[in-house]
Amino acid sequence: MKTAIVLALAGALLTMDVGAADQGWDGKKLYRYTNEHGVQVLDDVVPPRYVAGGYEVLTPSGRVLEVVAPELTGKELAEKQRREARLAADLQLLRRYNSIADIESARKRKLAIVQQDMAILRSNIASLNRQIQSEELAAARTERNGGTVSEELLERIESLREEVGVVNERLSLREKEAVAINSEFDQAASRYQEIAGK
């Protein structure tokens, strides 16, 4: 506690000293930048070619008013954007869930919807296969009795097979979606544990 008070008072004294040195300040600013030879230059303007390297704005007495950071290079900018995106994703994760149990609960709800759809699709496939089997049995009976299978019956069988193919594709997409959901929630749980553990 004492240390904090002493530091606060020292800071106040330093601020007062700097203010005293600038009491006669007329608003004029100087700029300090580094030139191409690595030498620091103090001038009343920053030449455009040095702006990207960053500079400082000072009073004539030398008090720093502002520090303009150097522009980031492509790699540095990409890294900064990656860090910012990660931070935004982490904040969103923390806002959305209060615990690992919340994440697991959300996973179960999302998977339940997909699994219900998958059960319906499997039931549809079974029903279509029964219809195909029934139509094929009818065609086989017709052939055994010496008759000719109608074009209409053959088209119906072909149409049912195509429908089975379409429903199988939809089922395959839902199965991939279930895998993606598990992966997404595994990552969320793992990251949440990392963040919450800090």
C-alpha cells in the first residue's frame, strides 16, 4: 500500500516537472524519426518516405506527445490479424459458454437434430428398398408366367433406385455433418479449457 502511494506521488511530481518545462509551450511540434542511415532526426516535418518507419511527436522541450508506430509488413500484419481473429473467437467462445458442460450440452442438442434426420433418411431408404423388392418380385412373377414385364414397371423400379441414390447422398452428407459437429465441439471444449485454465 505504501509503495503504491509513493509511486503515485512520484508520478505526480514528474508530471508537474514536465508541465513546468512546457509552461511556455506555444503549440509548436517537432518530429523525431530515423532516416535510412539509422540516424535519429529531429525536424518540423516527417518526409513521406519515413512515415512508414514510425515517428514521435514532441514539444520543443522534448516531451513526447505521441508515438506513431511503424507500419506492419505483410508477415507482421498477417500475424497481427491472426492474433486479433483468435482473440475475437476466444471472446465469443467465453460469451457463448459458461463451462465445458455447456459445450457438451450444446453438442448433444446439435447432434440430436442431425441424428434424428439420419434416422428418418435410413427409414426412407428401407421403405424404398422394400418397394423395389416388391416391384422386382412382381416383375419376376410376370416373367415366370411367360409374360412380358411392362415398361411402366421397369421405369418405376429404376425411379425407385434413383431415389435411393439421392437419399443415400443426403444421408452421407448428414453423417459428414455429424463428424464436423463433433470436431467443432471438441475444438471448442479444448480451447475453452486452455482459456479458462489461464
